[in-house]
Amino acid sequence: MSGGHGHAHGLYRPGATAVHGLAPQVKVAATLAFVFAVVATPREAFWAFGVDALLLVVVARLAAMPLLLLVRRLVIELPFLTFALFLPLVGEAPHTEVLGLSLSEPGLWGAWNILAKGTLGVAATILLASTTSVAELLVGLDRLHVPRVFTAIAGFMVRYAEVITGEARRMRIARLSRGYDPRWLWQGRALAATAGTLFIRSFERGERIHVAMLSRGFAGELPPARSAAAGGDAAGADRRARLLAALVPAVAAAAALTAWITA
Amino acid sequence: MSPTDVPALAVEGVAYAYPDGHTALRRVDLTLAPGERVALLGPNGAGKTTLILHLNGILLPTTGEVHVGGLPVTKPNLREIRRRVGIVFQDPDDQLFMPTVRDDVAFGPANLGVRDEALDKTVAEALEAVGMADAADRPPHHLSFGQRRRVALATVLAMDPQLLVLDEPTSNLDPAARRDLADILVALPVTALIATHDLPYALELCPRTVILDEGTIVADGPTAEILADAALLAAHRLELPYGFDPRRL
């Protein structure tokens, strides 16, 4: 939501590729299976991670997703990687000399493990989010029998994130317009008041939404999410696409298995 | 009594006090004939929204009764009452809460048990009626305010209501969106109660007007006559726009 102005479409990039057209539940399941396969791969098997990366590159090409954009979106994992950066410095013996630094070997392996698996997992998730709209994702989760309460909460969150950030933005502008621009923690009194007001307002909005839901016959159970865009249920060509989707985690799993056997 | 004699809405001696003791409605009597379009005017705090929430049983009166198409608004009847009464709330962001416009319009009929093709058809017709058929797969927060208000109307029309209730339908709309909405409302063959501060809108859309103030109906008559009564309007904090003369229309 860093865009601020206009309509934040999130990570989704509309398109008409085979990957876009795939039923959302297939994509969610394939992504999850792929991530499990990657996590199960022994960290010494560099070649297996190479295979995993190659799979993602192929999917990205099929989805017409520019690799540079994929790499740029990977930036989101940087804060987590800083933790991995410390491992070689604080890890135990034996130590090895790299560029004049004495680094722990188990620490290096640990850092590599996080870096490789984290990057592959995040990249797979980015591919999913770039080719599947939020509405489709919710339909997919629903078809995978994720409890309706969770998909409903996720749906409400997405729906109202923008409404509430908009409210927060207007309150901030009103505050600035009255000459209040806090920079330090001890000036945060008005900021805390703003957060409190925002909470109350959101709470009241929740009540109004509930009344609106009751008015339309809501009796405690949400109807299933249903988006025409999330079709992809036709036979034939779709079966082939599903097979290809299943191939991605299958190959990753095979690589992990081979690596364990040969290790 | 033949079905046409049954009033679309009958509010009889309704009083309501909020749990904190604040009396919002002192005594409201209001009857709408089938097919009538009536404007509900009144200053802020007069009790308009409280009255609206009584029409589909969100609030139940402390004393008095509400009937919709002859059916009393009581707990056992709520499901049918909420099918019969469609309320369009003031803030479309409160009314549109599903991920896409299609899901949102489908919410009401789906709650009534409509499924599959019948549901698709209902949704398509409701969106068609408000000229928003193209927006079915868009998320509500990507629409303009006027479009969201129209979709909010569609969510209610999808339930095929016998009584349509609108709370401040023109608030925050630009003149073109206000015009579009008026054209849609005039074309709808349904009994309607429109709460508004927009007096010219009331005159244009509603042959009859009631004024609610301090929790009771203080005037009820032809819109043109009520709007021409400057003393009455002033007594209830209502005012025509500068230069607007209802007698010269």
C-alpha cells in the first residue's frame, strides 16, 4: 500500500497467460507443495536449488512476468535476511577465513540455508500473487476447504485496508494542517490519540457493516466467494495446464529426494 | 381486503428509546400505499436513521408496530421482512464488503438461498438496472463514489424488495452522479421511502413528503405544498437552496 494515490492493485498483474488462467486452488496448492519441497531439500545440494530456481524461471516466463520485476519484488525478504547475515559471525567452530574475516562454518551453512530456501519460497509466492487476483485467491482457498471464517477475515481485511488507510491519511493531513508534525517519540501524544480515534472509527464502521449485512438477510453464515474470473474449470486444455502445474512441485520434490538419497 | 389495499408500509404509534435512555422516536405514524414514492425530511438528529432501522427490524420498537405488506416486523418474520425491505445505507463502503462487485450483489440473494444460474441471472439483472454491468468483477474500492452508490443500490435490488429505503442517497455525489441516480430511481417500479436533505431531489422524485422532527411526524402532504410553506420549513431547520422556488416549476 505504498502507492498512496489512486488504486493500489497490490502485486497482481492482469494478464491472459496459461498461468493466469489456471484455477486458483491449483495454483495455491502447487505453490504450497513447491515450498514444502524446497524446505525439505538438504542445504548441501546446490544443484537441487538450481533446479528449483530454474522451475520458477520457467513459470515466470510462462506467466509473462519480467524477471527483473520478480527480483525487485524479492526486496521484501531483505529484513529477514539481515538475521541470516549474523549467523556466520556468531556461529560456533570450526571457523574459516574469508576476506580476512573469521567466519563460522555451521553459521555459513545456516545463512545459506535461510537465503536459498527463503528466496525460493518468496519468489514462488510472488509468482502466485502476481498471476492471481485477491478475489481469485479467496475463491481458491475456499475451494481448498479453508474455513470460511478465515477467507472472510482475509476478504474484509483486503476490502477495508484501503478505506482505513484513507481515513488515516485524511486525519494526518488534518493534523498537519493545524501545524502539528511530530518527529520524535516524546511528541507522539497526538499520534496516539489519532490511533485511538482510528480504532474507534473502525469499530463503529464494523458495527455499521454488520447492520448492512443483517439488512440483507445475513444469518451467521457467509455465502461462498464466487468470482467468474476464477473459472478455469473447462476440461481438455485445462487438464493439461493442471498437469503442468502439478509438475512444478513434483520436480522440486524429486530433486529434494534425489539429493537426500545421494547425500 | 384485496392485496392492493394492504399498505406497503404501516408504521403505527412507534416509539423507541436507545438503551442509554435517549428517546429517538416519540411517536411515529406513517402509511405508504403500494407504488408510492415518499420523501422523508427532517433536520439532523430528528430520528430519520432510527426510523429506517425499524423498517426491517434491526431495531424493534419500544411501543407500537411496523407492518410491511401486511406482515408484522417481529423476530420470527425477520428473514421475510429483510427480503421485502431493501435499505441503501448512506456510506456505500459500509454496504459493499465483499471482494468483488459480483460477490457483493450476490450476497443478499445467496442468503435467501438463491444459487448457481439463478443467482448469476439475478446479479446480472440488478447490475444492469443501475448501469454497472461492466463492473461485476472489479473490487468495490476501485470504483468511484457514485459508482459505489449505484452498486449499493444493486445489492438491494437483487433481493427484489417490495419497499426500497434510501438514506441520504445524494450525499457526496457530484451533480452528474446525482442525476444518474435520479434517472435510475424514477425507472424503478417499487414503493420507496427516501430520507434526504436534498429538497429539490425530493420534489423531483417524490409526489408526497413527510417531515420528521424530534421523533415524530410533524407534516405529511404533497411535496410541492410542503416545500412552498416557508414557515413550516424554517420551524424544522429545513431550507430550500438559494433562488429555488417550487411554485415556479
